[in-house]
Amino acid sequence: MGHQQLIRMLVAAAAVAAGLYTMPAAAADPVEFGLGQEFTLGGGQEAVGDNGLRLQFTDVLEDSRCPTEVECFWSGQARIAVLVQPPESSSTTTEFNTNPAPGRNRQSVDVGGYRVELTALQPHPRTLRQTIPFGDYRATLVVHTA
């Protein structure tokens, strides 16, 4: 480790110890939601409903959506996995697909008496080479009784 790196580490540690630097909220901090209210989860984040329902955005399985700075002949799709655990029941991993083609679009799933809907997935890729880190994704969901 170089002298400059050691100095930077010591300054950062002193700032944390002195309370001058606060860590951002962890993605694991649960979001609270109510039925019929949209809420947003970051990649890996969990949500807890006022009815005891728990959800967690667990994975981006695919993101082949056409980048905003590119002209494409196909709109592409994004597929995400969300873990859904109804109160006093076992959890189920569900998959959402943003592809608008008939038979492929899956933006709502019924689990344990609830309908979970994906209303948006951000950010949208801008270029062909852009890789979006999982933690940067934001899935906007809404839950209703089925």
C-alpha cells in the first residue's frame, strides 16, 4: 500500500469516527408499503406490507431492452425475479417480463391471495455496452388483493 493510499484511508476513518461522514442507507433497509400504493425497491432490497406480506427484488435475469441512444428493430425485454412471502406462508420466487409481445409480457403475478404488479423498471440502458449494476436497478411495484 502506497503512502497516499494510507493517508486517504486514515482521513476517511477519522471522518467516520468524528461523525462527519454518514453512510448511505443500505439497500437491505426494508421499504414499507400499503395495498394499492406504488413503492420502489432497489436491487436486493426488501419490502414489508402493513398486511405482513414481504417482497424482495432478488435478481435481474435479463436486460436486453433497446438502449435509449440506439435504434433497434426489437424493443427487447427485461426479466426480474421477486421473492414473495404472504403472511404465515412459504415464499415463492416470481418472474416479471417487460416484453410487450403477446404471451411474453408478464407484469402481474398472483401469489397467496395477492396480485403483485410491476409498473416500471429503471434505469433503462442508454448504450449497447452499458452494464447496470444490480443495486442500481429500481423496480416499482404495487400490490392488491387478488
